[in-house]
Amino acid sequence: PNTLFALERAVQMGADVLEADVQQTQDGILILRHDDTLDRTTNMTGLIADYDWADLEQADAGARTKIDRMSFAGLGIKIPRLDQALAQFPDARWILEIKNDTDAAAIAMCQTLQDADAGARVLVGSFHDQAMRTFRGACPNVATSMSSGEVRNFVLAARIGASRLVQTKAVAMQIPVSAAGLDLSHARVLNAAHARGFRVQYWTINEALEMDQLIEAGADGLITDYVDAGRHRLEMHRASDLLQRGPAP
């Protein structure tokens, strides 16, 4: 999903928000990339942090990618810079994850958003507590989601009815359905989050049944590889709600 080709397809399929992962190159450029290596999908190998952007922009980002037996090699799909993606989709809302556990990546994220005047349409997340603290310090007006430490503290507190005691500057959580043996879709977690005004978004939800269950449970968003399927399930639930409520008086 971290290519302009995939993001364009997501927009065409009706994605409400574009979600992407961000890595930093050796010379400080932010690129869209989930892995910290190049091996899995490109025709290059090694750590992204060992390459300058001038090297990476030559990579074939679809060289090792196949979906339903269709190869994406040789189609001109490139690794995009973050600023390129923001410019190509100027009206899109984004969830952007800082993958590097460094202050430099967090500060570069802030600077890139400021340069693109994109802070108002972006929600920034990171698993890394320190990177998140650094980003919030540099860009205090940009919305953020909880880091992994904040999620852990909130979920554990929610399970014992003490979530009001957890302090965070986040406005949302992007979380899996379960982690470390805990059910993160439990009503107690969702209710505690909503009581604090936090939006709860689950990843990566690709099965229709799980989509239905989370929508019915009150999830605020689903991060999925199958945008068309997710849009279809959401529209079905909205239609069902309207039927149950009946016409407006």
C-alpha cells in the first residue's frame, strides 16, 4: 500500500483516509515504506537507513510483488517520498506512522508536514514512545494517536475501570484486535476510549466477518488492504441502521 499506485487505487475504491508508514533514508528524506529493509518487494536489498534517496528512487517497488498471480514488476512503480504523496493527494486525510525510533525521524515528519501545510489533515502515530514525544514537542498542533506504551497503559487501566487516570495528548488509538493475550475490541476498552473522546481504529482487518463484528461493536475506523470490501460492509451497516430507525419524523 505504500506506493502512489496503491494509494490511487485506494482513493478510487472509496477510502475515507489514506494510511501509510514512513521510513527515513540515510540522508534524512522521509519515504513511504512499511519495512525497514528493501528486500521483500523491491529489486534492491539492505536497510533503508543505509541508502540515500538518490539511490532509492531508482528502485522498482513492485519487483517482488504479486497479487492474485499478477506481477507488478516492471510497471514503473516507485518508492515515493512523503512530500510527493502529500502533494499528489492534496485533499486526502492521512494516518501516517513514524516507523523509525529516532528523534530525527520525528522532527523530519513535523518539518515535512509544515512544509506541505498538511498538519490539519494528518493524524500521526508511532509505536515508539520517545519518537511520539519528540513529534508532539515539535508539532503540538498536529493530531496524534497513542504510542504502544500509551495503548498498553490505557487498555490495562480500562480493564479495571481506571482509564480516566491515564494521561495522554493522543486523540485516537490504532490497534490490532488482540495483543499480548488481551482482547482490544472488548466493550470495556471501546467504551472507556469513547468516554474520553478517543477514536478507536483497528488494523489490519481484511475478513468480512471481522469487519462486521468491529463495526457493530462501535469501532471508529478499519484499516484494511481491501478498501472496496470495507466500503461495502460499511455501507451495508449504514443502510441497515436507516431501515431500523425508519423515516425521519
